[in-house]
Amino acid sequence: MCVVLAVPAPRTLAATVPAGFQETLVVDGLTAPAALAFSPDGRLFVAEQTTGKLKVVKNGAATTFLDVNAVVPSGTQFDSYFERGLLGVALDPDFATNGFVYLYHTLCNQPPASGTCPAGQAKNRVIRVHAIGDVADGSMPAVIIDDIDSDAGNHNAGWIGFGPVDGKLYVATGDGGEDHTKSQSLASLSGKILRLDASGAVPADNPYAGSATFRGEIWAAGLRNPWRCRFRGDGRLLCADVGQDTWEELDVIFGANNYGWPTTEGPFTLAEYPTFTPPIYAYNHDGTSAAIMGGDFGEATNFPADYAASYFFGDYARGMIRRVVLDATGTAVESSALDFLSGLGGNSVTDVVAGPDGALYYTHIGAGAVRKVSYVATNHAPIAVADAPTKSGDPPLTVAFSSAGTVDEDGDPLAYSWDFGDGSAVSDGKPSPGPGVATVDITVGHRPVPLITDPVDGAEFDAGDALTLAGSATDVEDGPLAASSLTWKVVFHHADHTHPFLDALPGSPQGFATANTGETDPDVWYEVILSAVDSDHMTGTTAVAVVPRTVDLTFETTPPGFGVTLDGEPHLTPFAVTSVVGMLRQIGAPPPAGYTFAGWSDGGAETHVVTAPPTPQTLTAAFAAPPLGLVDPAAARAAAACQRAIGRATAAVVRATLTGLGRCTNAIQRCIQSHRDDPTCLVSARAVCAKALAAAAGTTAKLPRAVAPRCPRSADLMASRGLDYATFATQCDADGTAADDVAGLAACIARRERCLSERLFQLEAPRVGELLALAAVDVPAESCLTNRGGDGAAVAVADAKALGACAATVGSAAAAFASGRVDAATGCAQTVFECAQRKADPAALATCVTRARAACARSPGADDAAAQLRARIDARCGDASLAYATLRSAAGANLDAVAGDCAAEGVADVDSLARFEACLAHQHECLVADLVRTAFPRAPVLLAMVGRTLAPVDCPVGPVPAP
């Protein structure tokens, strides 16, 4: 087996791979390799981000296929500032016959005389060039799509690829780095996955094709920086979306779906954000840097069979490649992430692609190399090690080289060859994955010594500052060097990784402006590097650090505890952030339900941009609600007493209705399950029902009588500054129920509360209508109960007792859940209401609301109540002998009807008890909200004052249905 030891040296990597795999060099000597693509004949195309060159790699050597600098339109220039540059490459599906190559790169439309591209003039675009052999044909490229915003220099995305099934060109774009909310705007191309014909035309079957308002190119929205995506052979598209401060995520892309940025990032539930699509996998930063790089599918490799269902992804900041195992559909992850390749260091992986040889290729942007991981059961390539005790000195320089440490994993005998530039090589002819190569850098002569005089090491900057770069250099042989021998480079450091910022600023003095948009993390600094070249073409470098001034910004609201947005992301106040001084931050104050925006403390609009000041600042958003209190203290006390009476009476109706129906249906269920041969059972059950339902009806009838003495004037109920029942009364009148006095309005409230309670109970016991019919129980004409199916049959005797206990528990647990949530919401709202009615002075109101907030916090929240519901149902229905399929069946508890309700809400595949419980709790929360709004129209506004919401965001909100 052959070992080649050569000069000069690539960066040594301490990569670790699983047993049976080997990591080897493909090509080095590249500049910022960012993206990879293979041609059908096995050539590797490598896009260099900062140079704008597309390289072709054959036999371990790279040549230039195209320099984008040479094909930009006249009057423009290729832009490699920060994260801009040549970012993506794709070959046409018919490349073998048409030779088309597609490139994603950044263009500055109005280049300045010096410095960075002016604001708004940098745009990302996709072009198409034509290959003739290993070079582009030299003609001007075709523009496929243009004017994709690159506002701050980062968050450009850049992946492009063709769908293997539909043949369309897909383009991943970032949010532009400045205004993250562009990801949610369908009028913007930013933060999207675009879908195009190969010519750039919009396909007719795109979700927004032909729209006069939305961009027809958009396929999916709500992404931050989907730097790398990949298609599976069946057309499934996965994108890795680089996160902000907390999460990295992997998304399955579907047409017209929205992935939530900047409203959310990382995992979430459909109950939290029903209009967004959650990631299938996400991992937390855990206080460190992270930047996910999408990769490729195991089925595209020749790895062992247990890797076939894997998806490989890299992390630029953490220096690793990991894998997750997907289900057969490619839409769910079946395992925790597994390590595959580690030890690469930061600033490493930017693309991961399966090659035609079945190996997994990846870029190492920091090392300027492309490397690969191969499955090698036997005959591994040797690992070459080369070193020299003396690596520099004056001429003539004698160097002794050593290959100590060179090994072969298989223990094969090794043949060595030292290459000093004459092309000689030695091979023993044994087939192998390739020779091992190690190199040593040798410096003969003196390097020039550069000196930076401005800025000084450790100098501070504010975001947006214009910094002067001044320096000089001397050389032992040449003496002082001319300014033309000097070149500046600026590297942007973020936490424990870096980003290119500015390259090749020639001469001295020079200058650059620090960024005031883009990366908002304060853990940043700039490394200013000065290089000098002498007449012997030797290079010396030196560097200084420029660090930021930072400031703390605090955000509050009036009333306290409401949410605001910072750079498009929602936050609950109060909260504080540390920012670089001078950084531009977008703040927003979307008003909560029942409130209007009243103003920011700095006088800005509801959403506006602020510049981080040099000293700490508190920014307060004020919200205004409709007047709450009554001027007359006596009227205020009367309104509070009236509302309290309505709340108590309606809560009693809910409990009585749920309890009565539960007793009735449990009695009938026992008859058909355990006493099917006892003719007297249903007679007894009918008597139980009569008593239970009569008690519920009596409680409902008592409501007007309980309310009337406490609400003597209908005007107090209707007043907009009192209880605000005017809208509700109008709905009652529209339904044919007169509500022109207290008695009529109270009767309408009672009937609606009973109706909603019956509908709620039917979620717990879908067979209630069928069971009542079996026992010949008369259902009142105004009842909201319906027959939702079922055949009147019982299940097997062996399961009868367990099923009966389970069905009864579902009803009682859900009834307790609903009653508890009604009590908690109305109790909290009543506490705040009394503050609002009886504390006219703003200071006294604020103090009272603060106490109310603490009181409300002591009542169980929705999550606690849902956990109790699940625990009670699990205890009775979690028996292994009682299959969930039995519960769903019409001959069991007929929960299939509930599963249908869940599916209608977008919660599909309710195929387990746990998913049924989650859907049941969610549906109850929504109906509880309707119950509370009926009894307490002002509850949403009042609860918002103490930082609470009445219902999940995806509950339908509208008029309460009539009985």
C-alpha cells in the first residue's frame, strides 16, 4: 500500500468515525469551499464562497470551471461580504446532454468606490451557465431568478436543487438578516423555499401562482436560514434551518406550509401554533454555538443496510456530522441523533453530499478542503504522518523529514514516496481507496513583519462605526515595504466560531464599517488581520481584536406582563437583553385581545427600529383597554355583585349538567355491558336518569332566579363600562330569545350554558344519544345532545367491566377538568373585574391588579389540569387488556367520533390513548372558553391584564351556538 508524503501541508484533522468507516482527503488548497454537486460522470463541482470560483475536481486536483466575477453584468460586482458570495450549485437533471449548471450567488448592483455594498443594493440571484468539458463556455449567464434580498449580509441561505419527481428547481432563501418578519410575508422572497421551472418561470401548480398579492415563486414560508436542503429519491425534501439563540431544526417541506419563524423556532405543538408546521427534529444550543448544515440520505450511500433509513446532517460550529433515523415516509424521526463524524473543530462543515461512489462527502470551509467518509470493511487507506524538526530558516536550509507515526489499520506493509515537487510517486500496485497523504510546510528565508497602528488591539467599537485601518511592514532583505504590499482581512467572531466578513482590502490606509444589522448576539468581535508580501513572495501576518461596547435594554408594558416582539421574535415582559451599542433593533407591540396600542415610551410607532443607546434604557409599550370602571361607586359595586352572581350560577349549571348526564349514561352503560340479561336494569337506569336530569334542569331553571335579585337593572348588564352584555343580548334576540330585561337575558345565558355543557359531555361520551334512546329516556326538545352513532351493542363480557369503568372515568375526569377550568377562569376574571370596577385611581388599580395576578397564579393552569385528566384516564383505561381500538369502536365507547373531531381540528392519527387524551383536553379548553365567555363577556380582556389567556390560540372564536 502506498504512502505519499508531500509539501506543503493541509490542516490536520482529528476526525473520529465509527468502526468500519474511514475519513480521507479528497482535495485541499481550496478557498472557503461552501457547496458541492456531482455530475453524472463523477466530477465534483465545488463552489468557493468568497472567491466566486466554481471548481471542478478530478483525480484529486481542482481546476476553475467558472469565475463568477467574470460574468457579472457591467456596472455590478460579485459580493462576498460577511455570509454573501457563491453559496450554491446544482446541475440540471439533463446535464449529460444540455450541460446546464445553476449557481446561487450575491451581486452588488451599485458597487461603491470602497467599502461594502450600499444598503438595499446587495441581492441574491440564481444564474445558469453552460458547460463545455471542464469549463463554462464563456457566454453571459441566463438569470433564473433575481432580487432576493440580502439586507444585512447574513441569512442568505443558498441551496438549490432539482426535485427528482417533478423536475422543478427549488431555491432556499434566508430572511435577509435584518427584518426577520419577511419570512412571514408572502409578498417577499425572503425566508422561503421557492419552486421554479428550469427556465425560471413560475409553475402553474405553485400555491400562489397567479396571485396579484403574493409571490408566485413561493413554495413554503416561515424559514430563517435554510442553508442546506436535500431531496430523497422519492421526492421528499428535508431542509436544515439554522437557528437563532436556542434551537437548530430539521424540517420536512410541503407546499404552502409555514414553518413559523420568527414567531417560533424549534419544537412546538399544533395546539400552540395551529397554522405552523413543526420541525421533525430539533436540538438545543445548550449555551454553546450551533449551526445545522443539511446533508444527505443514507439510501444514497453504500453504507451497511442499517444506515439506509438515516439522514445525515452536519454542524458548522460544532464540527461534527450526525444522523437520525427516519420512518418509511421520511416525515418523522424514529430515534435520537447518533454520532457519525466528530472532531472537526469549529468553522467546518458547510455541505454534506452522498457521492456516486457511495461515500459521504463534506466540505471543511476552515481547512479549505473537501473530505469524505467511506465504508471500508477491509483494506483501509494508510494514515500518513510527516514532520520535520526544523521547518524554517535562512537559506541554504537543510531539513530532515520523518514519517514516524504512519500506520495502516489493516497492518499491510507500506511503501513510501516523498514528493518535493517533481511529480515522482511510488505505488506497490495494490488496490486501495487511495494513498495516505501528509504534508509539511517549509519556510526558507525571512517573513516580512507587519505592524498595525490603527486600530489598537482591544479597541472598542459601536455597531455601525467606520474604523480606519492603518499599518506598515518591514522586511530583513527589503527594508520598509510599500503600501501596495499590504492587504487587510477582517474576520467576524461570533461566540466560538467565525464568519468571513471582508477579504483582500489592498493598501494602507483602508477602512471598513462594523455591521449594525444582522447578528444581534453581543458575544461578537472583529479580528483585523494585516498581511505583507516581500520580494521573495513570503508572507507575514499580524492581527488585532476590536471588541464591542454593550448595553442592557429592558422591555416592559403597561399594563405589565404583556408580550412584545424584538427583531420579530415574541417575548413576554418584563425581560432584558444585552445588545451591542449602535445595533439596530426592531421592536413591536402587537396589542393583546381587547386592547389597542397606545404608544412606546420612545414615541415610536407600534413597530419601529431603535438604535441601541450607549447607556441602559427601558422601553415600555403601553396598551389601552376600553374603560373598565363605573363612575358611580354604588353602580360599580352593583355591577361586581351582579357579575359574581352570574358566574356562580352558571358554574352550577355546568356542574349539574355534566354530573347528571354522567350518572344517567353510566347507569345505562352498566346495563348493556354487565346486565344484558336483566330486564329490570334499564328500568332502574331510567329512574336514575329521570332524577339526575331533573336535577340538572332544576339548576338551569334556578339561574334567572339567582341572578335577578343581584342584577336589578338590565342597563347595568348591557353597559359598555359595566358588564358588556350588549353584544350577547343582541345574539339572544337574533335567536328569538327576548333579552330586554334581566330575567330574559339570564334565561338566555342559562340555556346556552346548558347547551354548551351538553356538547362538552358528548365529547366524553359520544354514545350518549344512543344510550338515552336504549333506555327510552325522553330528551328535552331544546337539548343540544345528538346521536353520534353506535349500534347499541356491548363488547365481550371479559372486557365489559373494564370498559364500563374506563368510560365512566373518561366522563368524570373530563367533567372535573371542565368544571375546574371554568371555576379558575371565572374566579380570576372576577378578581380582576372587581379591581377594575372599584379602583378608579390608576395607581390603586395597578396595585389591585398586581395582587389579582398573584391570586390567579395560585389556581391550577391548563397544563396542570390536563395532566390530572390524563392521569385519571390512564389509571382506568391504560390496562393492557383493554385495547384502545375497543374504546374507539361503535360497540365500545365509540370514541371514533371524538377522533373525527380531532381530525377536523388538524390533529390527525388519534391512534393512541395518549393522543386521545391530548385532543380531549384541547377540545374541552375550547368549549370551556365558550362557557366562560357566555357567563363573563369581558373575561378575555380581564385575564389578559394578568398575563393569562382564556383559550388556546387555535380554538374557533365566534358567537356561542344557540341551543
